Amino acid sequence: METHNDFNLGPEEIRALERTYLFSTYKRSDLYCAHGEGAYVRDIAGRRYLDFLAGISVNSLGYNHPRIVGALRDQGGRLIHCSNLFYNPFQGLLAQKLAGLAGMERVFFTNSGAEAMEAALKIARAYGSARGQGEKSRILTLRNSFHGRTLGALSITTQEKYQAPFRPLIPDIGVVEALTPEALAGAFSDRVCALVVEPVQGEGGVFPMPADFMQAARELCDRHDALLVADEIQCGMGRTGKFFGFEHYGIRPDVVTMAKSLAAGYPLGAVLGNGRVAGSLGPGDHGTTFGGGPLACRVALEVLAVIEEEGLIRNVREMGDYLVEGLRALARNHPLMGEIRALGLMIGVELGAAARETVDRLLEKGVIANAAHETVLRLLPPFVITRKECDLFLETLDGVLGGIESEKPRPS
Ligand SMILES: Cc1ncc(COP(=O)(O)O)c(C=O)c1O
């Protein structure tokens, strides 16, 4: 078999190496990625797949965007890393841009989403300890949330399957059990230093926050002198049809976390804070070797320029509407399809027990998607997606669902 990788490994060899030498943390699908182009990725045999997952909301500009490749090549040839002991020309520029977009004052750069959450948690605890003489350390999180796998981020990720093996987690975390203002008010007290919210829960199954819940979140944080932390790691950067997910709710958080598509696949995360927290981390309070390096920041500046100059957020809104319309039309013929939830190009379709099988069969037909929370078909296509590609996706999904439905007699 012809293989498109410099090491000339076939699927069996790739699998065998991983099985032997990697911790078995990932349940991988049978796709051996070799290179990408726009909304498509090719496997090592040269087969093309339409990607409606975009590396889990990372490859938002599509694969191999020429301006991103150009920035990587150019900066890679100049300076990849210099550590945070010294200045690089791009960190301050990127911080200025992000702060301006979010209405924030300060930025700290990390290498991943989980690390951005760790920094946010430290800001929250520092804010509380400056006010509460040790009494204001409680952090509220929502049931079904996902904030990452490091111990701090995991402590506010309230999904049993992720937390169970790693207890005890960090103390003084409160869980809001329902997305209602009443449930939120019931969990609040003056001991709370922060509430952490994904404006659209992603891993939990694509749940946009209800508007009254977000408004109550802002009010309760103000009333109890607590920070509202928006985790924009998956839903930020334009994914929902506005630059930040929180913009849909007419409120502004105090702290914002970002990562995923910030540098189009080159690892970079950030935590942003407003004036309330500008003084909460001082010299020596936090740090990282890699975070905010010149290559990552230069690429992120290019990502922001491309999003703006190519009008990509408008395309997110248009293609999001187009896909939802198409999915609603499909739902009329497919009893398997349940609720469709969407904000821009962050789309979830309830498929019950058929979600996993749908994803597997889509892959067989050359389309990449994902099952979130086991029962939800999650779609996170790149912002550059076209109508034609949406049509191809809908047509393929139509065939796959038809196949599953015809094989399984409907319950009477
Ligand atoms: C909302 C949210 N927060 C945090 C994270 C963790 O980011 P990372 O995987 O880069 O650590 C993720 C990753 O899926 C996420 O979706």
C-alpha cells in the first residue's frame, strides 16, 4: 500500500507501536492522518475525508491555510522559543488584541486549555484570599461541565467518568445541579470566589446556556463579590457566530479562558482578566516555560487577522443557519434524530444509542464527526466550510441514518 508519511509506516505498524509504547488513554478511530487541505484531511493511503470536527474545534481556518503556513515557516526560521525570562515582540501585541476583543485588561499565556483553566483557578483563589481571610475559597461549577484533565481543571469537570479514579480532587468545589437561576442562587454564598461556566457546554453534549441563567450568573457574582469565569476554550474565537460565546448573552465575565483554535493547531492557551483581577497574580505567582512563545503568538496574530479579513465569523453564522435548516429537514424523515442544539458552527444532534454507530459509519463514508457524551452527534466544522461541503455532509448523514434505521426495527 502506498503510504503518505516520511517514515513509511502502515496502519498495522502505527497501531502496534502505540499499543506497545503509549499509555492507553485514547480510543482512536481507524483514521491515519497524513495531511490536510481546507476542510479535508487525507489519510496515509491518500483517501480524502470531509472534516466536520476540525480537530475538536482547533482547525477553524481549515487545514494548511496559506497564511498560517507562511507565518509558521517565517517565524520558525527566525525564533521558535526564547523563554519568559526575556521579551519577544509578539506576546504583548497578541495580549493587546485579545484584551481588546474581550473587554479585558490583562492576559497570561499558556500551552493548553487545561493550563488556562489552572491559571483561572489560581486567579479565583487569589481573588478570594485577598478578600475573605481564608473563608472565600469556594468555586462553583456546573453539572456536566468539561474544563480539562489536569487536577485543578478536573476538579471542576463534573462528569463522574473523568473524576472517579483521581479523587481526592481539589477541595471546596460546589456543583450547580441545574441550569436555572434558582439552582444557581441556591449554590451561592459569600464564600464563593468564582463561578466557572462554558457559555456553550461542548464535551457535555452541546448545550448553550439559557439566557436567564447567564444573566443570573452575572448578578449573583456581583452580589457575592465573586468572579464570573467564562471558559471559551471550545466555543470562543468565532465558533458560535460571535467572537466570544458570552457575547450572545449581553453580559461580560471577569475572567475568560481560551485555547484550541487560538493558534490554529499550534499549542497556545490564554487566560484574560478584567480590572477586578488585574492585580491578582504578581511576580512569581505563576509562570510557564513555553506559554506565549514567539512562534505561537505570531501564528495567533495571523489567525486573528485571517478571521477578520476573510469575514469568517459571518460565514460561521451563515453556514450554521444553513446546516441547522438542513438538519431540521432531515429530522422530518429520520425518527432517530432528536433535539438539534446549535449556536453558529457548534452543533449537537441527539441520536441516543445510535450516536457512536453514526459517527463510525460517517467515517466509513469519508466524513469526520464526533459523538459527545455518547448520545450526541457533535459537529464542529471549520469556519471556511462551504454550502457544497454542507450539502455533502447532509447527504452522507441522510444515507447513514437511513441505513441504521432500516436495519433496526423501531420499538413498538
Ligand atoms: C470547554 C473546554 N475547556 C477546557 C478544555 C481543555 O483543553 P485542553 O484539552 O487543551 O487541555 C476543553 C477541551 O476539550 C474544553 O472543551
